[in-house]
Amino acid sequence: MVLTAIFVMIAEILIFVPSVARYREEFLNLKLERSQIASLALLVSEDISAELSEELLMNAGVFNVVLRRDEARQLMLSAPMPAPISQTFDLRDPPATMLIKDALSRLIDPEPEVIRVIGQPGQMGGLLIEITLETTELRDAMLDYGVRILILSAVISIVTAGLLFIAVRALLVKPIKHVVGTMAAYADAPEDARYLISPSAGVTELREAEEALLSMQTQLTGALRQRERLAQLGSAVAKVSHDLRNILTSAQLFTDRIEMSEDPQVKRMAPKLVNSITRAVHLCESTLAFGKAEEPAPNLGMINLDDLIQDVIEAERLAVGDADISFSADVPVAMVVRADAEQLYRVISNLARNARQAIIATGQPGEISIAAYGQPDMDIVTITDTGPGLPPKAQEYLFQPFQGGTTKGGTGLGLSIARELLRGHGGELTLRTTGAEGTQFLIELPKTPAAT
Ligand SMILES: Nc1ncnc2c1ncn2[C@@H]1O[C@H](COP(=O)(O)OP(=O)(O)OP(=O)(O)O)[C@@H](O)[C@H]1O
Ligand SMILES: [Mg+2]
């Protein structure tokens, strides 16, 4: 708006300079014309009274008039002058630049002067007319005219600027704000198709920009959806691999026994089976190098805890091999807990497996005991071992995926998956104690569903 006002003012000044020069010229020509009319009285009677002559001059607003009708110079009317003539202006065919220069210097110079103006008399009134006048009236009229032009240009520039402002707002600013707003909303939720821009601008260039943005958003949203799906797939694969690896490791132990079979056919097949399983375990392990998993919501039911723990211990006993590890369970026979049987099995089995691996690594005999008891609002399960305690790295990154693992062939996912599964139950997994004399993990399971 300010810029428009400035530009209109500049344009107005460019118009003002020639028009004020023209105004001065017209003013002086009018004076010449009036003086000519005043002098016409002399044509009627040669000698008029001094009073009449003075009145005629006053009406015309000049000091004297000289009208030359032919070669002889004729003085027509005259009155005393307050000062000598300081400048003479010839209005017969003056160049435009001179008119502008004279007009501007008249505006600038505030001192009143007496000037002589020469012009062509109108209506075949003679050869030449010459008048003498004071500049005060001329200058005042010019200033007055200038002020009027100034006010007019101010009004014009405000109106123009206002109209331009409204037009720019409606045609450019509003659509641009709309684009910016949609972009911000889109950036907050790029996967939400509702925030894709719908091109609506009337200005061609802006509409093209909107269309380009729309196609970019469509591509980006598609790419994001695909990325999300791939991430979910990656998570699922990681989880499957983790537990598949554990299952296959147990299977590996069975094949060790199959190898001892007396049946020659079985003996021949066994190494192949072992190799296949080993390859499968490796495959799972390398898959696990990718991504962390989010578990599905648990399918809660009332399950017998004693049965579940006996299953875990049985599987672990098989895995112990030659090492000297004893297992004990201290679980009330009729104890039931609210849990997803499959997930709780994975939790306890992961903890028991960690304990078993830690004890085996020491080469010493050891003991793993799983105990359970009920509290008013929580069911508690503890997994205790007499192993070497958690290594510092495992304690530092406890429950962080991929970070705390120190066992060979392990991924460092077991504890973080176990905790995640328990939190899905509204429960918690904590490390209660760890040290040279052993480690104890504690499982808490809420007795009542969250809704009550
Ligand atoms: N009972 C324990 N005694 C000693 N160290 C333990 C015990 N439980 C866990 N740890 C240590 O904590 C680390 C992290 O355990 P976690 O189960 O998360 O991963 P992992 O056993 O290495 O691999 P994964 O279970 O994924 O195969 C283990 O590498 C081990 O060093
Ligand atoms: Mg583990």
C-alpha cells in the first residue's frame, strides 16, 4: 500500500510540473486579455479621466498597458509602479522548457516583484500587447493550484493504493496463505489424505504451484504409507525371528540326541538335519539385526501359572545339556493369573534362558528357581539364579533392544521384548537384584483388568 502511494505521488509530481507551468501561462494570458479589454475604452475616447484610467487598470490587475496597433508605439494606460521592472517575459511562442523553468522559479522565490509581460493581443486587437504587474497575485494563485493538485493526488493515491491492496490480498495473499496453511497442516500429518491441497487459486502461476504441490504431496503420502507398512513388516519379522530362533535352538538339542540313535538310517540323516537347523538359526539371527518389534495386544485369559512354569522348566532342562544346573519351582498349584498364555510363556522362558546361559558361561554348577505368589492387586513371579550377575554393559542398557546383549549368538532383544509384553498386560518387569551371588528378575501382573 505504501509503495503504491509512493508511485502514484511520483506520477503526480511528473504531471504537476508541466501543469503548473501551463497554469501560469494561462493566468498571464488572461491578464493580457483583460488589459486589452480595459484599453479598448481608449479607442472610444482619446482622453479619459485619470480616475477612469485608474479604475480600468485596477480591474485588470495591472500597472500599465501598452497596446501596439501598428509600427508606432502607443501608451494606452498607466499608473505609478511600486518598484522598477525586474524581469520581462515574452509569451509569444515560448518554448515549454522555458515556461516550466519560469514557473518553478516563481514558485520558489517568495519575494514580490514587478514584471513585464509581452503577448499577442487577441481578436486582431493590434500587433502586440505589453503589461506590467506585480507577482504576488500570480504566485498566490499558483500556490493555491499546487495545493489543490497535491490534495487531489493524495486522494487518488490512497484510493488507488486501497484498490490495489484489496486486489493483491484477494488474488495473491489469500491464496498464498491458503497454500501455506495447507502445507503446515500437511506437515503435521502427512499420512492424512484430508490435508492434501485442493488447487483453487485463480492466478495461473499460483494454481500451477498448487498443482505441483498436490502431486508432490500425493507421492510423499504414498511413500510414507509404504514406509510405514515396511516398518511394520520389519517389526513383525524381527519378532518372529527372535522366537523362531529360540524354538530352533531347542530343536537343535533334540537332534543331538537323534544323532546318538543306533538306527543307521537315522544316524546318516542326523547331521543333515543339524546343518539345516543351524542354517535356519543363522538366518533368524541375521534377520534380527534389523528393526525392533512392537507386539500385538495380549489375548488375556485366566491361565494356570504352575502348568506354564513347568513347561518352561521342562524345555530349559532339555537345553542344559552336560552343565550342572538344577531347577526348582515354588508356585501354588491352583494359582491362576490373567495373561496371554503364549506371551507369558515367552517372557518367563526368555528370563530362564538368560539365567541358564549365564550359568553355563561360568562353567560352574548353578540353580534356577521360579517362584510365584499373589498380592492383593498383583500377581508376582520371580526368576532367581545363582549365576554371575549382569555384566556392566547389560546393566547400563537394561531393557534396551539390541544394546545390552553380551551372550554369543544373542541379539540383546530378549529382555526388551519381555518387558514390552508385560507392559502390554499392564504389568512390569524389573531387575530386583544382581551381583556375584546371582540375579533376580521380578514380574508383576495386575489382577484386575484396567477397565475396572
Ligand atoms: N540372569 C542373568 N544373569 C546374568 N546376565 C544376564 C542375565 N539375564 C540377562 N543377562 C545379560 O543381559 C544381556 C541382555 O539380555 P537379553 O535377553 O536382552 O539379550 P540376549 O540374551 O543377549 O539375547 P536374546 O535374548 O535376544 O537372544 C545378556 O546378554 C546377558 O549378558
Ligand atoms: Mg536372552
